[in-house]
Amino acid sequence: MDYQLLFNRYKSQHIGRKQTQQRLLYNCLREAILSGQLLAGAQLMGSRSLAQELKVARNTVLYAYEHLATEGLLQTRGRQTFVQHLAPIKAEAVIAPLNLAPVTLEPVTLRPAASALSPRAQCSQLQPDSSENLIAFMPGVPALAEFPIHVWRRYVERAWRQITYRQLDYGEAAGEPELRAAIAEHLTSTRGVRCSAEQVFITDGTQQSLDLCAHALASAGDCAWIENPGYTGAYQALKAAELNVRGIAVDEQGMAPSAEDWAQHSPKLIYLTPSHQFPLGSVMSVERRMALIESAKARGAIIIEDDYDSEFRRDGSPLPAMQGLVEDAPVVHLGTFSKTLFPALRIGFMVLPKGLVAPITAMMHDLFPRGRSADQLALAEFLRSGQFAIHLRKMRRLYAARRDALVAAIEKHLGDSVTICGGSSGIHITIELPESLVDADISKAAAAKNIAVPALSKLATGPVLRNGLMLGYAQVPEQDMERYILVLAGIIKRAMG
């Protein structure tokens, strides 16, 4: 065995990792034993001879030999050291002893058998989104290049300068009081929400909010309504809570439950996106909102209002949130900063009815200890300083221009072949395709061209009712719209023959 070659190769493969010579040699020999490069029963060089060959201190070799012997990988007989005979073993399955520093090994993804998962976990198993890293039209992605990162950095740095050691511990279950108060002020003035800071709960985003609502506000087997087509993240959260999920068809005013739905499938939870229906983009009328609230109150149901991108309404003023339409409405109002700021912030919020504040506080205290105080404090100051409002005004102008450029390109290159839906709000539109086309096939072909246009049929929460595509335009510059639409138009026209 050429130990110098072995050691040099290992070091070259791990350039950039800060390791002592002792740790380098230990890891090198450990990996060679576990991979079979050093065979069971092989005799290693004496510590002094190996140190001379590798040009390292003898203590470095002694350290490696001692720790490998402790792990049972080496055996010492007199003054000689041998590789121990081991049962077949893989490097990723070896766990470092507790009295040693963590071993630096390549990360390995473990894939347990699906049968080992609970029914709740199995229903959350989604196939990886093949369009995750695509460039154009990915829905829900804001114009990240336009975010004022230099301004945000100042607020984060200021928060860390002001934070105390006490705030390094777990925070209040509902989040930092400063942020809860700032969100309450913002929602009261801009969305007509009726709330105090005590009703605002900080979460890690809308998905965690949905999981909390599904598990806390309904029992396994209860009926839950969701829009069809609708947000699959909400569908998965409701299913994971073992609820009986029923997709209710939407029209141009959003969810439209029938008298039969109310009579035969009375819900415990109703999930809605009334300000900008996901994915079709319709806006629920005030009359429809009031009717749903009254029906929910009469049946003891709770409405989950997902207000995910209402800040970007362009045709008229935003309609007030359902939560604020009547006093003590049975509505949990959800919001997020993923669309208005950036997804990696991972801060969302819930506004709860007053009667739910105490029990949900207790639940979150036990199950979801909060942290990341600095980010929350930075966001609170960002809101109260007016920087958030400045950023929103800039984004509204930018998104309106990008929406107009997208619509113009679609009309120019697809004409009457498709129908455009939902361009009055938010940061995506949908196009309905002719019935002769299969939207999933178009979506797959577009993905091969680096264009992410999810199929509406894949967003069905019941019978498939819509055939079309979602196009997110926030992250696509105006000058690039036509180029991408030309590619998509070519795919659609070829499919049409």
C-alpha cells in the first residue's frame, strides 16, 4: 500500500475543509478501511515509519491508530497493528463514538421503505418537482433580484446589535411581540383585519400555519373543504391530519358550494384563497364572502383565509379580508412574506379568533418553540419604518408592467388558441387550453425547455375540471417575456397539429 499516495489523494479530495493533520489522517485511514482499500487482516506500518513516510509528527499517527482501535477498526498485537475483520459495512452506516469529534464524511441521503412511514407521512410523499430549478414562469417566485438586500442587511445588523443574551433562548410561543404588533398594525390599516397583537401568531410560513390549523381545529375524519382546483400544499396538510377532504368547484367568484354540499358534506374547516383564487385568479365578491361566513357560523365551521398575495391587486382597491367583514368572524387569516419579500425569510403569520388564542398558545408552546428573534425584530422595524410599503409600491409597478408584457406576448403568439384568466391581482396568470390538448403533456414539454408552467389538472382536489397552465411572471424581465412565450407557443401549436 502506497500510504503517501493514499494520504495525498484524500487531502486533494477534501480541500477547503478545516481539519488538523491528526483528523485528516484519521479520516483518511478510516475511509480506506471502510471502503475496502485497506483489507481486513492487513498489517499497517509502524507509527514511526508511517510518520516519516507521510512527513507528519509521530503523535499524528498515534492519534489515528488509537481512535481507530477504539472504534474496533484496528487491532494491536504486540507492536504490530492490523486491520480488524469486520462484518460487511458501509461507511455511511458507521456512527462516530460519542467521545470523538464528529467524523467528516460525505453526506448520504437515507431512503427508508415507505412501509415504515405512518399514513399521515405517506400522504405527504410528493414526487420531486422537476421544474424546481427552471428559469421562466415558476409561480410564486417574486422578483428576487429587485429586493433591497442592502437595506434589509442594515435592519438585520441593527437587530443583532440590540439583541440581548436572553433572546438567544427560545422565544415566546406566538413570536416576538414587536413583530406581532407591527403585523397587526399593517393588517388593520391595509386589509381591514380586526385584530390585536395578541391574536397574531408568527409561524415558519403558510405551510406550517396550515398544518397547525388542520391538526388543532379539526379531528381525524372531519370534513374539510378546499377549492377545486386549489393549492396542493393545503390539500396535503388537510390529508395529513386525516381529514375527509372534499374539493368544491370554483367559478368566476371563487368557491361555490351547493345546497347539497352543505347538507350532505357539512365541513369543519373551509380553506379559501378569496382575494386571488389559487390557481385561477378569481376574486370572491363581498356577497359570496358574507354568505360563506354566515353559513360557517351556523354550522360551527372555521374558515381558513389564505391571503397569500393580495398586496398586488391592480384593478381597483383590494377587497377587505374576510376576517374583518363581521365582528368575531369564524375566520383564521393566514399571511406570508414569501411573496412580498423573499421565500428564504421563512416568516408567516396567523390571525386567530380571540377564543382560540389561549389554546393555540399552549399548543405552540409545547410543540413549536420559537426562535430566530433577530429576523423577527428586523422585519418588525422594516414594517414600521415604511420600507415595506416603499418596496410594495415599487413591486406593484414592476409586476404590472411584467403582467402587461406577458399578456401582450400571449395574445400576439397564441391569439384565440388560449383563454387568459386571473390577471387582475397577484403574480401569476393562468391560460386555459383547448380540450383537445393535455395540459400535463404541455407542461412536461415546456419543462424540457427550461420553462415552468404547472398543469391545472395537477392542481385538482377532486374531479379534474380545468385544462390549462399557470404562468408566474414576477421573476421574468419584460424584455424576456416574448422569447419564452414564443417557445411555449411553439409547443402548444405543435400539440394542436
